[in-house]
Amino acid sequence: MYIFANPNPAGLKIGDCVVRAIAISSGMDWDTAYNILVDYGFNMKEMPNANSVWGQLLIDSGFTRHVIPDTCPACYTVREFCRDHPKGTYVLGTGSHVVAVIDGNYYDTWDSGDEVPLIYWREYGTL
């Protein structure tokens, strides 16, 4: 189920999906998530929203990366992922968007349920 969530303290809804997904999936506030991503980006000499940056943060925080099977590349949606994963904390990457999933619900500033995830990160530790 879609749940509106926007931890951005300025209420902005565009361009910070990585920060929002990290904040929501970890329980951090937006500022803390942003600062951690900036530190990671600085140390890696990449932008904070680069896949390699937020991916490394998730790895270091106890998440494991999984690839969505390519059996029907355009038909498996965020909404269906949530149906199939009713328990746990996940961060989904679609190629152009990142969204947090907790216990079968996806949290976002817009209903991204029809987006097609390519990868997902499953939490086994804590951020």
C-alpha cells in the first residue's frame, strides 16, 4: 500500500528520492541521511545520489543487494514487490527513482507503485 511520506524539512518533492528513501528506511531524519550521503560521496569522490554511494551506505548498514529477475522486465511493479514482501525493510531502485518499503508498504511523495524496480536492498542490520 502507498503511504505518503516526505521527510524533507523544506517540503520539496523532487530530486531527493535517495535521501528520502534512506531516511525513511532507517528512521533517520532527512538532514542526518543527507549529511551521511554527502560524507560518503565526498570520500568516494562521487555525487551523494550516485548508485555506488547510496549502495555502499546500505551495504555498510547491513543491507544486502538483490537483482529482480528479468522474466518480465516491464510487468513487475513496486506495488507487486510490496505484495510479495509483506515483512521487512527494503530500498528499491528503478533506474530513475529510489523508494523505501517497510512491511509491504511503500513510502514516497507520490504514488510510485507502477514503477518497475530493477534492484532491491534488504535490511539485515541497522543503519
